[in-house]
Amino acid sequence: MKRAFVVIVILIIFTPLDIFATVEYARQTGKSCGVCHIDRAGGGKLTKEGRAFRDELRLRGLYRPLSTTQKIVRLIIGYLHMMTAVVWFGAILYVHLLLKPAYAARGLPKGELLLGWGSMFVMAVTGTLLTIARIPSFKMLFHTRFGILLTIKIVLFLIMVISATIVTFVIGPKLKKKKMEAIKSQRQNLTLEELSQFDGKEGRPAYVAFKGRIYDVTGNRLWKGGAHMRKHLAGFDLTDAMRQAPHGEDKLLAMPEIGKLLESREKLKRPLYERVFYFFAYMNLVFVFLIIFVISLWRWW
């Protein structure tokens, strides 16, 4: 996983990108890019007609020229904006599609909170600066195709920020309280979902299951922080993983046995705050796809 991430980052940084001219003005005028640009593919130096059209846009407040320094600063800010979006969206997809929201339903992990709020802060600051550089007039947000798509993206982002605020400061403390109550109850027989609450992190006990039995590995130095050899995590059933272990099952059987692994427990209705948490979780996942779709519409449609 780490190697794949490094390869992706290297490709993003070093792969050359083709530069395309925006088709926004071409749609407005009904003319091809070659009418205003010397390069018929668009972009670069302008023709006489292109310079006249640019001057007209400037008089109407729809164009603001940038100096070379401003363009360099905009490039750096844009790069930071895109990289933050990749990290933030990637984390959302990873948590929601691979780990599932139940992973955080037992209490919001500090790492994910820091990553989420840090990403939203950087996205908000860089996005605001890029909007100021690109939108010289407020009316462009509602009277141009690019402005309308940008407005939709901003609204989706703001809804995600609002939902994150509610989850962090309203729902989060209730999830944490429920988690601590489960830990204090010291139940001996647990379902697989309940077992996941004992992951050995942030002071929680570390339990693992093996062949239908639950073992406490909290005090074992090889399970520090709820992880064993950076491969196996506490809070999971290790029956299948043990078959590939370099040691015998006697190492695990030597740990204190505290109970049995239950297939299921009588289904209880989730409290309202937990149902709201799941709603926001999947709503944000949908919003990620919508934002990417909006960007695709602007760039390629």
C-alpha cells in the first residue's frame, strides 16, 4: 500500500501534463480557439482579434491580467489545492469503501480528525485565493458556465464542512461515550463488531479472536499500540491469519482467554446520533463523487 502511494505521488509530480486552453470563451463567441490564439489548439500568444476580445472583457470586468509573479504564486497555490484534495478525497474513499464507516462509529480517531480538518482548512484557504485570481467579478459566479459549476462545488464543500462540524462536536463525544461504556462493561463474550472496539489504541484494551475464543494481548510487548509486527491489528479475528504466521498457535493460546466470539447478538436499534453519523458518512462519500463529476464537466464537457 505504501509503495503504491509513493509511486502515485511520483507520477503526479513528474509526469508532464498537456496544457489546454479553456473553451469558456470559445463557447461564448461560437468561434474556434485558433481565431483568438496563434496556436490553433488554443493557449499562448493572442492574435489581433484575440487581443481585442481580451480588452473588451477587461472593460466589462470579466478579465483580470496577472503578472508573472502572480501566475507563479497561483501555480503553487493550485498545486497545493490539488494535492490536498487528492489526500482528503483518498482518505474518504479508503475509510468508506475499505474500512467502512463502522470503523469510526466506535469513536472518531484523532488521526482522521486532524487529516480531515487540516485538509478542509487548506482547501478553503487555497480555494478562496484561486477563486479571487480566476473570478474578477462576483457576477461571473452566476452568469458563466465556469462560475456556476464553481458555485456548485463551493456549496457541496460547505455542506461537507457543516456535516464535519456536527460530527466532530456533537456526534463525536456521544460515540466516544458509548465506546468507553463498552470498554468499562468488560463483556466477556463479544460479536466481531464489538470486538473491533478493543483495538489497543488511545488507551483501549487490545483483544483478538482465534478459533472462536477471545484473547487479551494488551500487556504483550509484541502488541504495542494494538499492532503485531505491523501486519496484524487488535480487534480482529486472526484465525485465518494464523495459518500464515511464522510461529505456532501456542504463542497466542498463551495469552489470557477472556471469552467467546459470538456470531451475532440480538439486534438493537441504533440511537439517533449514530444513524445521523452513518448518514453524514455516506453523504460525504456521494459528495466526493459529485465534486469530481463537476470538475469533469468543467474540464472535458
